[in-house]
Amino acid sequence: MGRIFTILTLITLICATGCNQQKKARTIKLAHTLDVSHSVHKAMVKMGEDLEQLSGGKMKIEIYPNQQLGSERECLELLQIGSLGMTKVSVGTLENFAPGMRVLGLPFLFRDREHAFKVLDGPIGQELLNEGEQYWLKGLGYYDAGCRSFYTKERPVNKPGDLEGLKIRVMESVTAMDMVRSLGGSPTPISWGELYTSLQQGVVDGAENNPPSFYLSRHYEVCKYYSLDEHTLLPDVLVIGTHLWERLTPQEQAWLKQAVDNSVKYQRKLWAVSEAEALEMVQKAGVEIIRPDKEPFSKKVEGIYEAYKNYPELYKIIQEIQETR
């Protein structure tokens, strides 16, 4: 009788433990490098709220902004070893882990934002998101990160020749370095968190980024010229580690994907507003906004496209992007 009682007690304990584990929400840790006032962070907050609602409280997202858990590269490495659940990175950083992504960083690849979204939200964009899985990184969706343009300290950039002799900060991206080099500048990879000080101290003469990032980083306090050549329309990518993704049930995956899709639509609306506000605010702060003729810049980088003919698979993707209507 005593043995039966012991067994029943153990079964009760096991069932109770199992029930408690089922009741406990699955919490996904998500880290990124941006400020909490950025549209990306706000979209992530919405994603967390939607996920909790869709799952009936069974799933939550814990967000770590402002490089709390490291740079974009470091966050991707944490995903690869399973120490972090999700992150947001620029395509420029992701290309170091998923080589096919580098085509999205090509200058003047997209005709306009509508063309870009059609590509990113279609089969080409999905194919590129899937590529990272072999490197333990699964892309879930694309956030709008606008167009990247040059900002400088000492002189405006009206034409490619104005970049001659200037050290321009770029991401750790071969494509970005090739572009700046083609335009006559000297590309200098520096982490985002160190850039303000590097601009102040003259380590670099300028950088390139979108209007909200230029404004929210306060780089406009150092750089008083912003040349809207809009050389790249480089999206941000929401990425989940395959270690985590494969542990999720099909239902959990569906809830998460729905929350991601909702946040992508929300972020793109926020982005359009934040971009206009950023340009207005930096002008009020004394930044000269330059709108140069883009044709000379586009002509200068044509050699980059020619080099891709040596990589047939990537060149095919480029052609498919250009043919998308």
C-alpha cells in the first residue's frame, strides 16, 4: 500500500510540474542596437503585445534595446549558438552571415520604395530570408530602413568627386565598402555605438545612413551637411535563431509569424512619419540638406554590377530584381 501511495504521489508531482511548465509563458529574448524612440523598437513592442494576445499569454517577447547585448554582429553570433532568441539587423551586417543578402545592398538597385517592397515581400525576398537557415539564422521579415545617404563634417557632397579623400564610416559590409570606394571615398568600418565619438575626434570625416538614424543618433550635432543621394535602400531584417525556431511548435511558429507580419506593416507606417520628422528636425538644428543629381553617382558604381557577372547565381537574382514590375 505504501509503495502504491509513493507512486501515485510521484505521478501527481510529475503532472503538477508538467502543468506548471505548460502554464509558464515561453519568453523570447530579442536584442537590437537602436534607441527606444526608433520606429523599429516601437514595432517590436507591438509585436510583443500581438504575440501575447494571439497566444493567449503563452508567448512573450523581452526586448533589449540600445546594444545592451552587443552589436549587430554580436547579436547574430548569439543567435547562432542559441544564447539569444531574436534580433534585428541591417542587411549590410547580415550579408556577412548569409552571402546572398549582399545583392540587396547594391547601390541604386531599386527604382523606388514601391519596387523594393514588391521584391522584399515577394518570392525573391523570401528566398533570401530562407538562405540564412543553413547558418542557423532564419529571416522572418523586412522592416523599412529607408534610403541611406552621405553626411559629412567639413564639406557638402554635391557630386561623387566631393568624396575624394574623405574617410566615410560604413558597416562591416563588403558591398558598402565597394560602393564608397567606387565613388572615390575611403571606406572605414566602425561599429554604430562608436561612431559619434569617431566623428567628433576626426577618425572619420562622415558616414552614410537614413534620416531617422542620422537624427536619433545626434550625429547632426557633428555633421552639418546631409546629401540625399539615396544610394541604397537597405532594409532591416528580423531574424530568429534556428535553435529556437525548431523548438517552437507549429502553432507557436504561426503565432510568431503573424505577430511579425503585423509589426512589419506597422513599422513601415511609422517609418514614413519618422523620416519626414527627422529631416525637419535636423534642418532646424542647422544641417544643410543637399539634393544632388543622382545620375553621376549611379554611373560611378556601374562597375560593381559588372563584377557580379562572375557570380552567376547572385547575378541572376539581381536581374530578377531589376525585372520585377
